Amino acid sequence: MQHKSFKGMICPIALSLDRVGEWWSILIIREAFYGAKKFDEFQKGLPDIAPNTLTRRLKRLVDADVFERHRYSDRPARYEYVLTQCGRDFYPVLWSLAIWGNKHFSPNGDIISLENLKTKKKAVPFLADKVTGKELLPSDYKVVAGPAADNELRRKIVNRDALAG
């Protein structure tokens, strides 16, 4: 089944989902952060994914610049998949999902967590404003149009502010 494309939407969330929003894609990226590079390593970490689905998802993730494909064998031709800078920048997004999942869908406690390599203590990640260092809370921030926003989006944001104020 062909998924809906969000390429034409002027929204960074929609544009991101266009690249990683298909079933399995985020789990494939997770496996890369766990160390998977080769097709069979991804399959081992995701035993329920059909090989043809994994092939298609890896191709889309390469096309989306999340992975680079490198040949490591000529006979037969075999490739490894390495996260690009774009893919590595997904790390905090992945951990945001893990934190959310642990908090809301894991009644017996954290399923996975992060440990600081130096201190050996559990890390407690959160999304923060780099300028203030304060946690991003919806009550403390509002959405504003960025320089790449079109006029329609700017009007939508102004109208929301007028309704809220």
C-alpha cells in the first residue's frame, strides 16, 4: 500500500514524517543506533519484518539521506547501511519516543534507558531550550512562523494567537 506523501506541506513535522513515518522506519533507525549495519543484522533485530519490506524501507531511508549505502562485498554484491548526519541527528527524537513510551505505555517501569558512560548513572534526557537551558513546556512557549514559512502559515499562526488572546 502506497503511503500518503507530505512533501508538499510546509510543516517540518510533516516533512519529517514523509521520510521516517512509515511502519518499520523508526525501528530500522533504532537498530542502526544499536549497531546494525548489514541487512541480516537489521533482520535479526527486527525478526517480524519481511525481507522485501526491509529492502524497501532501507532504500527509502537512503533516498531520504538518513542512511548511506556502502558496498562491502563484490561477489555477491552486499551493502552496509551507515547513518548520515541526518540520521545521527534523529537520536534525540528516538529517545523522546522512548521516554514517552516508558512513561505512558510501560506500567512495570522503563523498558530501556540511557546510562552515562563516565558516571555509569542513569541519564534522564529531556528536551530543553538551548538558550535558557530550561525544559520545553507547552505552557512556556508558543509557535511562531519561521523565515521559511509561507503567507498562509503566517496567517494561520496569527489567527490562532488572536483566538487564544
